[in-house]
Amino acid sequence: MTRKITIDPVTRVEGHGRVTIHLDEYGQVKDSFFHIVEFRGFERFIQGHPYWEAPVLVQRLCGICPVSHHLAAAKAIDQLVGVDPIDLSPTATKLRRLMHYGQVFQSHALHFFYLASPDLLFGVDAPAEKRNVVAVAVENRELAVKGITMRKYGQEIIKAVAGKKIHGILAVPGGVHKTFSEKERDYFLDGKYIENIDTMIEWSIAMVDFMRNYHEANRKFLDDFAYFPSGHLGMVNEMGGLDLYDGKLRAIDSEGNRTLNDISTDLYQQYFTEAVSQWSYMKFPYLKEVGREKGWNRVGPLARLNICEFITTPLAEKARQEFIAFTGKRVNNSTMYSHWARLIEVLHCAEEIKLLLNDPDLMGNDLVRKGTERHKGIGIIEAPRGTLTHHYEVDDKGMITKCNLIVSTTHNNDAMNTAVKWVANNVISRKGHITDGMLNQVEVAIRAYDPCLSCATQAMGKMPLKAEVYNAKGELIDEKSKY
Amino acid sequence: MKNLNIENSNILLVGIGNCGRRDDGLGWKFADLTRQFKAKGIDCEYRYQLQVEDVLMICRYDKVVFADATHTTIKKGFEIRPCAPASHYYYSSHMQSPETILYLAKELYNKTPEAYTLAISGHNWGLGTVLSREAQENLRKAVDFFQKKFLRFINKSTG
């Protein structure tokens, strides 16, 4: 008799989805799927709206990464008014970067402290009631306080530049609508009202050290768990360094060979296409030239560290070198190293925020530039979860006629499905019975990619992730639902 | 930078909900009306949902009131209850209960503000920004009670 396991909802991820695991008559995993069951469809209903509404409307895709959508859309809309990234004023570029680094900083802090740390501190087999941030707070007060404060710091940065922590507005076509004041800058530097940026850097270093020690203590598990070869995609600057806001697209295969060689973001359509599946609302992007089977790429912190040649800030670069030296491998294909990579990016963002706060351009008054209007605009940024593409086309009246969004989590669709298969095959298969700890490991594998399922499908409503186990007759024999 | 100016306030009102979902906006509307009332010593904040980091916000006040819409039909249209710290955690990172936030305040920062939940009955949860007639009436009653009686009570309490 075959069986099917369902995990529903998958917990501590942003948005809702479902995992199904199909077992054969011997209890061996026959197949597994990570279904995304949310759907909203921003790509369609934004059509007919004036282009300048896009950066405001599309950020409503999500309450977790609205800044990423706001900025990617803004970069695309800049092109519609004839302004390329290089033509933006230094003040506008730097304010947008400040907002972006604040977003990545707070988003990564949220993921590590609130979502991932319970698995790391208590173990993947810990009882469900322990696997949450409240338990972390009780047992590791210092870590919890740092996590909350770091998240808050990033959110305050966003609020200072965009007016609100969630769904604020900074960018307008060709620039930004406000500058930064000395009072606002000092708020983040002097430490009178909140911890200052030097403390954020210090704590970020401590978190990276914590993770390195954690890897030393748990090396085999972290090396092996959900390991699989894959491509990696991200953005780099002209020198090959990590750049989260603007640059060229680069992809490598699992051995480090280039599969996409620093192409202009405007050319993404020539190189990427998307497959669909009957069992998920989330698409499957891949490199046309490499093909559907091997052309998909991981995106996000681990991919970015794999594709870049250096990090532009010194402390994060030192941490990156230690990260590479730890395994001795230039390309890291171990899912669980995503957490370490994410914390290195936290440090990078803190360093960048400090540089920007001390840059007088931030308080300039050259806010908006203009150029010759165009009919097509493409904006790509490295969002916390990976490469995010916004593409708009407009008619002569400036009304949007086409919108294509390739969201970070969508790029990771194949990776997350492969990770689920790894856990199904290596942890659940042929075990006779299925424990809560085993099912949590499915979630641990997905959680490492920090998926934002709302963004990926432009989700609607409350549809949390669920896991189901089916037998060979297709009968539901076990399920987990935490909503 | 609003948070820089709270030193003179000792009561925080947190309006919770989504004003784009009709009666789910009751918490925000209540906060709007409280701000218009200009009661001395009250700050108002707005949240779609409570999040873990909101613990930092409530720690800065002696007294906190969480105002939210409820699906439950309450005979008099609203209900104010004391709220105590309790350890329960929702699976999502961005949807916590007032009790959890109070619990984190106690555990992490050794702060236990005197807290209350104000639940106002809603009836229509569809898309839109206009409250249903029933919700408007319940809101009116809640505001009336809050301004005429509850504020006097909470200002007298030791906190």
C-alpha cells in the first residue's frame, strides 16, 4: 500500500503552502511536491493603470518585502521616463540604497531570529511548542533582544526614508520625493534613542561568529542536510563584487562555470523563461540555453556569495573569505549554509548603512531627473530572498499594457522542491512511522530559502502551508496542519 | 520620528486591523477618534497585525490598550478586558496576540504594563473603507465609554 504525507501549513515561512509526500507499498518515497496554493495575480490587474502608480501598487504584493517591490518597480519606471540607473541623482540613488539595505537588514534579522533560530538552538527534532521565537526569548534572552532590536533598526531606517515601516513611499519616477535631514541621520548614529549603527555592526559580527561556531559543532549535519548540486544566480557590480541594488546578472553551475556571463538586466528575457506545473501556482524560471532540467538556479544569500568575487565592505568580505575557507569549496551547494550566508549579508548591510549615513549626498536636494520617455522599463534588484525582476510596458498615454514579475522565491521553486525531495528520501523514506520531527525537517529545508510565498504567487487570503501523506491507493493517511 | 516624542505620555492605544476590509478597520477608526479627542497622555499607534518587535513599543508605556474588531457579537457592541502576559505563539512571524507581546515584554525587558483589550463587534468584512451601520454604532458606544469612563478609570489606576 502506498502512502501520501501532507505538511499543511509549512510553518515559519512568509505565506502559505503545502507539501505532499507520496509513499509506495514499501514506505519508500515515490514522489514529493511543494505546492504553492495562493494566488492573486498582480501581473494582470495592474494593466490599465498609469505607470507611475506601479511602485505604490505592487508593494501591496506583500507585507514582508514591500520595499523590494517598490524599488524594483521604481527602477523599471525610471526607464519609462528615460532615466537609467546611472542617470539618477546621487541623492536619489543613495536614499534608495539606504532603504534597500534597511530592508535586507531587517528581513534577514527577522528570518534568522524569529524563523530559523528555533531549529538551530533547539534542534530540528525539538517539540513543536519549543520551535518558536517565544521559546527562544525564554531560553536565550540576549539573542532574542538582539534580534528584535536589529529588526527594529532596519524598520526604522525604512520608516525614516519612506514614512512608514510597511508600504511607505520613497521612489517617484526618476528619483525620490524627499531628502534626508540631519536630525534623521543623527537618530541612527548617536545612539540616544535607539542602538546606533556601530552596535548593529558589532552584533552582526557576533551573529556571524555564532553561526561559524554552530557550523563547527554541527558540521556533518549542516554539510549533508538537503545538499544538492544546482545553478546559482545573482547580481554583481562591474568588478564582480556583490551588489544588492544594481548591476549585471551572473549565473554559475554547481561547479562554478559561468552559465550567464554578467549580462545587462535589460536583457533578461533573452536568457530566461518560465515553466508551469499543474500542482502549483508558482512558476519555474530557468535559463533557456541550459534547458528546463538543469537551467534553474538558486537565488538569495547563498547564491549571491557563490557568484560574487568579493564583498564591497571589509568586515563582510573577511567573513566571506572565512566562509569559503571553512569548506574549501568555491561553490557551496549545501542548503543549510544559507543561514550563514544570510548573516554575512546582514553584516554587509550594516556596513553599507553606516557608509551611507555618513555620506553628505544623502541630504542633497537634487531629487528627480527626467529623460526621454520610453515604452518599456525593466528593474532588477537583489531582494532579501534573491533576484527580483519587474518588467512593465506602457502605451502612448503611459498606461501599463504588460507586467511581468519574476519574484525571488519563484527562482527558488525548483530548489525548494529538490530540498523537500532530499528530506523525503533521506529522512522519511522507509521509516515505518512518521514523527513530528521528521516533518519539521521538511520545513527546515524549505525555511532555509526564506520563501515569501505571498510574493511568489501574489497571494490572497489565509491559506497556510499544509503537509499530507498519501498511500499507493491515493488515500490520505497522515497530515499536519498548523493553521 | 514620532517615537522620539512619547516621554510625556503614559498610555498607548494600539489600533489593530485593516481599514481596507470594512469593519476590520474598527481598531484604526477607534485610534483616529481617540487622537481627535486629544486626551492628555495618550499616544496612538496603528498596526495591521502585532509583530514580535512591537514589544519594544509597549515597553515604553505604563498602560496599553489594544483595540481591535471582533467577529464575536457582543451584546453591548464592545468589551474591554484586562489583558495578561501569556506564552502562546502563532506560527506566522507577523501575527502575534497582545498576550504574547506582553509575555515577551515581561521575559525580555522585565516590563509589565497594565494592559487591556478593547474588542468592538464588526459585521461586514468585505473590501471597502466604510464601516457597516452596526459597526459604526458599536464604535460610537465604545468611544463614548472609553472617553467618559474608561480614561478616568485608567488614569486613576496605579499601573
